[in-house]
Amino acid sequence: MGRNFKEDICFSDFLNKFQTDHLGYITAIRSSIKRPTVFLKRSTNAIFVNDYNEDILSCWQANIDFQFVIDTYACAKYCVGYVLKCQGGVSKLFRAAIQEAKRGNLSATESFNKYANVLINGLEISAQEAAAFILQLWNTFCSRSDIYINTSLPEDRTHILRPSDELLELENESNDVFNKGLLDHYINRPKELEKTCLAEFASSYEFTKSRSGSNHDNKEGKHNIFVVNRSSLKLYFCFRYT
């Protein structure tokens, strides 16, 4: 009873063909599933046809695979499976790019650029997504954003090294070799923000070294600025590290 089986036989003849009864048939099906599953009734000549719903099929007029979602785990697994869907061709290209990077002794930047090219040129995308990519349209939009705050102990936190040109300008005995992060800015916040908690500080303020069109230069250099956007109101706090 393979894909080319054309005969439509009744259920009792089907059970007799396999020398079993209804209970044996149910037991055989149960042996292959691990959670509650819905099996749609179908003819014996349609066992290789995807599950479908007549109303949806008439509206969609294309191939469908109709499945009932009857528990939250199945729904989450289905969504995650699509998010992490394997791209076999891209995996092969990635392995080749990694081997080439190892042989060529490429820098980290050159290696990342090579991997990015693999993603852009080797990934199969739809025509709509390709058009959006060419037109530089947003693929996703969120009304909220996330800000990561590292709450580990100071000795366990990761830091980003300053650019080489800034390191060359440091004094020989200076150990200020890392870029300032969110916690550093919060510790050295101006007096106007002294009563501001860390959560409000992280969600409401953005740090920048300079502001275009402003005249905050002095003999020692540019002031550091915090910008807070509250609806149409914009406030600027200027201060220097001591």
C-alpha cells in the first residue's frame, strides 16, 4: 500500500489485510507517537496525502499540511523548528569559509566579512525579502527595545579594549585601556542625575561623546554628553570624568 495504491477499501477489509483488529491497529499507532496527536480520517488510497481542511484548501488553492496544535509545547516546538531550520547549503559554505580563513591566517575582521558574505550570497530567500533587502526596508519592527545590564561582579565582567589610536595616546602608567560601559557612565553620572536609579538611567539616557552642531569644546577637549528623550522634550547634560 505505497504511494501508487489506488484501491479504496473499507476499514474492516484494511484490518483483515494486516491480520489485526481495531485494538491492535490503535496500539500500533500509539507506538510511534510520544504525545497526544490528532489523526484525520482518510481513505486507504490517500494515506500519502498531506492532512488538509476542505474549507482552507478551497481558499488557499495550494499545497497545505493541516495540523492541530493541542498543547503549548507542540506550538513552541513548531515555531522554534522554523526559526532554527537547517540550511544545508549554507552550512557547507560556512565550513569551506572557516577552512579558508584558517589557511589564510586572516584577521578577525576579515574572517567576519567572509562569513557575512556567505550569509548574504548563500542563503535562499524569497523574492519579497530580496526586494526589501535591496530597498533597505525593515524586516522587523518593535515598539520596545532591550538593554543588557551586566550585573556580574566587577572582576567577572567582560570589557572591550579601546582602539589602538586611543591606546597610543595614554600615559605609560595608565591602566585605563577599556571602553566605558553603561555601569561606568552610571557611576560617573552628573549631580543632576544623582537620584536616578540604574534601571531608569539605562532606559531613558543615551551616552555620546559629542553632539553635532554644539559648541562644548574647551582647552581639555570635548565634554561628554547624556541625551534624554522624553516625548518632544530633549535635555542635554554635559560633564567630564574626574
